[in-house]
Amino acid sequence: MPPQQTPGGVDRSRLRSTAAAFTSLTALAAMSLVAGPAVADPGAGPCALTRTAAHHSLGLDTWNGAYPRPERTLNAVMVFLSFPDHRPTYTPGEIAGDYFPATSDFFARASYGRFALVPHPQKQWARMPKPSTAYGIRRDWAPEDRAAYLRDAVATADAGVDFSQYDIVYFVADPDAPGVDSDATKVVNFDRPIRADGTDLRRIVTVFERRPPDRNVLAHETGHVFDLPDLYHRPTDGKGDWDTFVGDWDVMGSQFGMSPDLFAWHKWKLGWLDASQVDCVQSGSTLHTLQPLAQAPQLGGTGGTRLAVIRTGPGTAIAVEARGPAGNDGDTCTEGVLVYRVRNEAVSGGGPIEVLDGHPATEACWDRSVYPPLADAPLEVGETYTVPGERITIKVADRTRSGAYTVKITT
């Protein structure tokens, strides 16, 4: 997860760790996790990119069976870990309240009620066998220290938790323990699953947040549990802007974003949008009525078209969706038709989605945006945009009384 920054790229908060770092009990490298079995997606359609071997590939033709797909109720256990070198200041219930129901509400809105995340916070602290300072917890965690922490955490929790009853595991450390570093919050995936209570633990969300935690941090980390990639750009020298790819426009880019609802492409991947809500654009000029992405469908309705897609190559596509001040995007400062490029071979953190700026000469919301140059990226009624490097023109022709946008796409 990236740091929040000022328009000049200066950190507003602590430097954040990259999410979804990979490890086994011997702490294997991030790209070592082998792909899970492919599950065909009959609703993908001709404009869906194929899934590749890239970590968290945004291909949609199949689902990586190593990850739980959030199309049903999933149960998550929250285990609270204390250490011999600090007596917890807060109760598990107080810390659980920092994350829930906010995280469940985020996913309920994002999925239009198609997915429910049910937390099961433990009521007591589980005491680790070693002091917090013994594990070397930090942003770029030493593999052997991380392995020791996870091994001890599973063994400590197993006495009071039946892991076979849960789909997701959150290990939440005492936020005030002296060795705890919030930069280490991330999802840890195992090259070889840990066996506990007759079930395989393939990934664990390790939480080291201070109180209060970063806004939407658990929604971001849980997104990785569902095979979603990091959309931010981590500078090689650790300095500069992290949010140049997508700005505020998806929680997988920044948990601090003003418009953190998941992109329509992500919702399509997760099964929250079906083929009837995605327009596959062929050649010529066509009109599309796009409902605002975060707007909940009317009772008994499908929600209408939420995404238009133009394939531009074997591994690339242009996506078009409408964004407005509703649901998870309630704090957005601009609205309109958002255009972005999707690449199925780009790895997590390597730019799998890039928002295309409809107003490259201006910026907006410099006092609130994580990246003001993209805060005003959406197109407004009457504006036309030609996709750089492509023979694709997008014109926002009108807006209906219900708030939907009429978009003309010419290829």
C-alpha cells in the first residue's frame, strides 16, 4: 500500500509497504507462487482479456482457483496477537471496530450486495511466545523473521481457532507493541500452504496498523485475497509519486483515494458484473448508456450497462465507465466518463491499469487528492477524447435524467 502524498510527492503519512508480498515458511520470492487451477468463466465474453502467468493478472477468461472468489458469503477470522514485551492498551473489540463493519460495508456496496464479508473477531488476545522485537517486523521483512512470525502466529492461534471454518485469516498485532511496524501490513501468500485443522492456509493478512488505521487499508489488503493487483507505482528509489497510474480511482491504487470504488474491470473479474452489463465494442460508431459505477441498482433491476470495452490487442483493452458521487465514491470531487487502459501481462504494481487523463493540462482537488493531475480525468458532457496511439474516439454526448451517460465510441 502506498503512502499518502502531497501534490509534490512528499509523504503525508508513513511509507507504506508493498502489498501482497509472497513468502513460504522459508520466505520465497514474490513471484514464486505457482498459478492455481483455471476455472472457466462462461460470462467473460469476446472482449475479456485472457489470464496470463503475471502475478494477479487482469485476464478474465478464467479464474485462478487458488483464490476464493467473492460471489458468496465468506467468513473471516480476526486473531489478535499480543507479545511478552507489551501489555495491550486496547481490547480486541475496540481494534475490530476500527475495521468492521467499514470493510464489510465497502464490499457490500462495491458488489451491489452480491458478496458478504462476515468478520469473526476473537474476543481474547493470543500471546505470542517471543517479544515483538524478536521478529524484525518491518517493511522489507527478512524472510527468516517473517517465517518465524507466521509459524508462531499459526501455532499460537490454533489453540483457540478452528481454521477450517474460515475463508480468510487476519492476524492483527498489538498496535503499540515496540517491535510492530505498520509498514509491514500486507498479504502473505505461501508457496506451500500451512496445514492447520485439516485445512490449507494459502494466504494470511498480517495487520500491523497503528490506531486509528489507514482508511480502507483492510479493503485494499482483502482485495489481494481475491487476486486483485496493486495499481500504484512504487518508485525504485522510494521517493516521488506512488499514484501516477490510477490516482484516486480504485482502492487497489490507494486506500486514501477520494473515489475508491473498484474499477468496473475489477468488478467484472470478481463476478459482480455479468456479460449483460458489459458492452463489447466492435468497429464503427456505437452509442452506449453507462450507469454510474457506484450507483446501486434499483430494486429488482440489473443495474444496466456499467462498462464498455474496446480490445486493442491480444493483451490490451480500453475500458470506459461512468463515475459519480455515490456509494464508495461519495467523496469524489469530479464526475463523468473515465477511460483507462488494461494490460493482462502487467504484474501487480507494474501498471496493469492506467487511467487516461481527459484533461491533461489541468488538475483538481490538490488539497484532498492523492494525485491531483488525475483527479479531473473523467470526461464531461460535450467533451471528446481520442485515445493516444489508438484510432478510438470517445464522445460524451448526453446525460439522462437518471444520471446515466450517453457515450459515442468510434473505432
